[in-house]
Amino acid sequence: MKNTKKLLALLLALAMCFGMLSGCSKPNADATDAPQNSDSQPTDSQPASTNDTLVVSCEQGLEGKFSPFFALSAGDQDVVDMFTIGAMGLDRVSNPVLQGIAGETRPYNGTDYTYKTTSDVKITENADGTVSYDLTIRDDMKFSDGKPVTIDDLIFSMYVVLDPTYDGNATFYSVPIQGLEEYRAGMSILSDLLVAAGPDNTDFSLWDEAIQKEFWETGINEAGVAFIESILNYVVNAGNASADDDIATKAAQWGFEGSTLEEVWQYAVEMYEGDYSVLSDTEQADRTLWACLDPKYSVGVATGESADYVSGIEKTGDYSLRVTTTELDATAIYQMGQVIAPLHHYGDASQYDYDAHKFGFPKGDLSMVKAQTQNPLGAGPFVFNTYANGVVTMDANPNYWQGEPIVKHLSFKESSEDVKVTGIETGTLDIADPSYDTNTAKQIATVNGFSEDDWQNFDGPVLTTKLIDYRGYGYVGMNPNLVKVGDDPYSEQSKDLRKALATMIAVYRDEGIDSYYGNTASVINYPISNTSWAAPQTTDDGYKVAYSVDVNGEPIYTADMSTEDKYAAALEAALGYLEAAGYTVENGKVTAAPEGAKLAYQVEIGASGSGDHPSFLLLKNASEALATVGITLTVRDHADANALYETYQTGVAELWVAAWRAGSDPDMFQLYHSQGSTNYYHIAEDELDDTIMLARKSADQAYRKALYQGAMEIVMDYAVEVPVYQRSDCLLISSERVVVDSLPTDMTPYWGWAGNVETVAVK
């Protein structure tokens, strides 16, 4: 099975909430997600910028679902960001801007920047433990059709994503808003009820017999075919099959059989013995089976008592509202930046009456909202124009509240990785985002007329290169249930075993990362992206290099050690850990393992079957060093990335290599809490859980940072993760056609080329 549920849904949800303009992005080379393929193909003959047009690369995979509520792929969401606004903004380090109407000035990298956003937000911790978020939006904003933006538009938008039947990526419903549980209670989605009842159901008190018959005879199968198609498109985008391959070939890459989509669907149904829910949860690539259903099966059915409004959302004026939560949740502020979509376009103004608890659509029926998926409208800097042949065209919005953009026309163009550099060189692209390593850098140098040895010269006559820290990091993970001594994965002996392996992996990080990225990536020592405000800095008290002490807590390395001396010292320290773990060590070699442990372990990596991965060399070196003392560390290189994902997501990998992409808040629940949905480390530790939850209950950033550092040290003490590298994203710009100085300075993962898109200019 290919269980490919990842963090993408969460990340896209956050992007929708923020409404930030980050530019057309791509799944990174070491991430675990890829967008769905599109039937549209890029038109390479389309010219790049004229004196009023900017053409930006986008990953192949636009789906054409340009809805502020239901965009799924990263590319679609990038398009949405260009014509929408959010109710709150972030600064360059992802901190919320709370006084955005007048603007807040904040320093970054030695420069003061003033951030003006769509709103002011006031946070009040009440005596009864509740928290109030008073949000006031600007009163001078208009949608691109000239109609004013009011608080009713935001309330409508909030109720869309809070509806019991909402199935998009926004997660506003996870905020503990007063009255939200009562509002979402007493209603179920029709398709859920139909599946639970089965095709032989005879109770038609909640739906009629005709809809049940239609669902089981055609509805579920039509959705299944679309579901299978989305999986096969994912296979193509992941590089595991060609778009020209037949269905059987693509299906085989996913472990399915069949020559037609219908046959593959029936094979999947039989594999799961008709359990559609498990089938969807286990096999989904970038969408669920339920997301492929006809919208008529997604309506809500009243099954019990339910409130008709959310008591914790109060309209306080024409341009203001208050959201009250039942408790302090540090992540809630990020959810306040909900998209502001026009009620008059996506809903029905005649069905909106705040006092009568009517919010622009029938509760439980979002069909009118979904009907506008390909007919977008917003108040952002650009106005959607067309989508055809893999190209989205947009026009400058004269009503944009920050002023009409200088560039009058903007295009997003689907571009494969191999044409991103040459596309700018030949004039079909103006801005692109190629995956960056030393080979790409040398290609850029050659295009600029430099020698390959001058590949770190980032400014050239043809191409200008901007490197931005990626908001994620690469790591090596360990499963304590499989790498342990005895039966207790958390015993000191089990920790010592894992620390022995971690010590050897950690010491070879510098050489491995430098050989792959040069000085455009850096080794990290804590399991967090350096782009986060919570990342420990070298100047912080207690900062230390990962796995740099021996079993007695003494430093392994000294400042005057050569590289070879460090390797020897690490190996000696690893032997010390192994001996403490209960291994028999004689004459500098391990001769026997304690009960429950082994002399051989395997690490899984997706390096295309050819060693093409930044962590491959360091694992090879660590493996060779461990072999000299009697420990075998087999490096298993998967050509099929999906096969790698399956190993650690299903808990069968002993060690594995992957990367996390971070959201804007450093909340550690998802990855490390015992109940976290992507806690692939299988770590369950009360102190860690308590620390993570304490950090959620405070708005004091300094206090939260200290708690997170403590939590990260617990993770490191359990030795379930070796932080490896922080790489760079590459923004490639045409020096000939773009006014490079018009792009933002000090770009970050949270403030990209489009952070001030209205000021970007072409020559």
C-alpha cells in the first residue's frame, strides 16, 4: 500500500489562512509531496515579458480549481494568493502583524521594514480563561469588481470553512471557538451516511431510496475512477512513470492492477473488501475518494440537535468582529488570517442576515460556493483572466488597496524542472524556481558566460540568483520500536544504541552536505528549520552541536582536531555508547549484541536509486566507518520515492531519510506528540507531551521558545532524529527583462518575490 498522507494539507490550509503572496512554488526535491498532474500542457512558444507582462514558472500540476476555499494543489493555491486577500498578515519571520492598518515597523537582518496589512488584531486573555481576538479590517478595500469589502464578507468566509460539510484544506474548525462544537454537531455528510448504511439499507428516513440507488450504482464508481486517475497522475508527477505510459504501467507503480481506470478501481475495491473509508485513507495521493464525489453527495443531513450559529463569532461593526476561544491556544492567532472572499460572488447575499443567523448559504450545502471554483473573484493585486494550455493569465487590479501593480499582466506557466533555467535564457520565462544544487549552479554560471568554477557568482547579465532558506530541513529518523535493546525502547541502553548510530551519522554531515550543496546549505543541530523564530541560535545559552558528547557527557571533539581526528573520535565515542548499551566489545570491535538488539540495521533513503541525495554520502561514510567496528548499516536506496514513504509511514523502517516542511508556527504537536498524526518516530513520552502542550498555552514567544528548545532536547536525548541540513530555495530572475531591484530585499520563506508584488517591475 502507498499511504501518502503528508503535511501538505496542513500547509496548504495555513497558506489559505494567511493569504500571503509567496509566488508560484514547487514541491521541494526532498519533500514528500507532489501536485496532481494536469491534462493541460505548457505552451513553450509563449513569449515571456513584454514591457508590461511578467511570466513566472509554476510546477506542472495546475488543476484549475482556483477557489479560495477549495484549491488543492500548491500551484492552484499560488494563483489564488494573487487574487485574494487574507484577514491578517505575517512579517518576514512569520510573526503576525497585529497593527496592520497603520503599519508596524520591525527589524530584520539589520534593516527596518514597515508592514501594512488588511487589519488590526487585539488579543485579550479574559479572567474566565477565554481569549478574545478583536479584528478590525480596513474600510478602504474593494473587490476587483468595485464592490466594498466589509466584515460580512469575512463572516461569510469563516462560516464556509466552519460548515460541518466543508471538505477543503482550511483548518479553522480546529480552533477552540466558543459554540463551534454545538454548531458542527447534529449533522453528517450524506455520503458518509450512505457508506455507513450500505447498498442494502431499507431505512429512508434521512434520504430517499432514489439517491441511495444512484449513489451505489454510479456515484461511488464515478468518484472511484476519478480517485484512481488522481493517484496515477501523482505517480507521473513523482517521476515514477511517464505521462505516455499506459494505465497498467502507471497502476503497477502504485501496486495496483488493471488496464483501464475502471478495472484499477475495481481491483482497489476488492483489495480492501469494499471498505471505502480505509481505501481512501490508505491510498489517497493528493485527494480523498470523497473529494472526488459529485458535490450533491456532500450535502449535510440533519441527524440531531445543532446550533444555527457559532456563539464565539460576533459582529461588532461594519468592519470588525470578535472571535472568542474557550482557552488560550498559541496557534489560534495564525488561523485568524482567514481569506476574505466576496459574499456576493461565492454566496447569496439574499441568504445573509447576521441577526437571523443566516450566513450566505444554507448550512450543510456548499454547492453554490463550489460552483465558483473556476470563476474566481477577490480583492488581491491581480484579477484572474484565463487558464488554458498550462498557462494562467491575470491582469493588474486597479482597485487593489495597496495600489494597482506596476506590472499590468501576470502569467503563471507550468514548467518542468529541465526548462526552468533555459526558459529564462530563451525568453519564455522571467522568474523561475529550479531545484538548486551545485549542478544547477554550474548551469546558471555557464548561461551567464562564467566558468563553472565561478558558480557562486549569483549576479550575471542573463540570470540573477537569489537563495532563500527553505522553511524545512532534512533529517535521519529512527524508529525506537525497532532500534532498541530488550523490550523497552526508552531505556538508557536503547538510547545509547541509537546515540551510537546518531553520533556516526552526525560527524559526516559537513562533508556530505558540502559535497552536494557547497556553501548554499548548512548543517543544523536541532530538529527545526533555521527560518523559525523558535530555532536555537549558536549564541543561545545551552546551544550544542548534535550528538557531540560521549556516553559520559564529555565533549567528543576539540577545536584543534582535524577532520580525520573527528572521525576517529566519533567512532571511539560510538563504541562507548554500544558498550554501554550492552554490546560485547573486544579489541575495538563489537562481537555480540544484547537481547533485542542487532549487529545490522538498515536505513531507507530515496536517492533515485543512484545516490542522488544530499544525505547519501554521509550515510555511506557512516556505514563504512561502522563496518570497521563490526556494525553493519545497510543503505537502501529507493528509486521509487513512494516505496520510501511507505517504509517509515507504516512503521517498518528502522532508520530513514526524509525532510519536514514547516508551517509558520513552530508547534511540535503534529510531529512529536504521542497523538501527533505524523509522529513517525513512534515516540510517546509524558514529559515531551506536557512540554508541547504547555507551549500551546502561552502567547509569550520567549517562553515558548525556551519550552520548544527543551522539547527538542528530549527528542535528541531519545535519539530518534538526527537533524542534517537546512538547504536553500532558488529564485532565478531574468537580469535582462526584470527590474531586479524592484523585488523585495531580504526575502525569506514567508516573504517571497511577491511579498510586495505591486512594486515589481519589468524593463
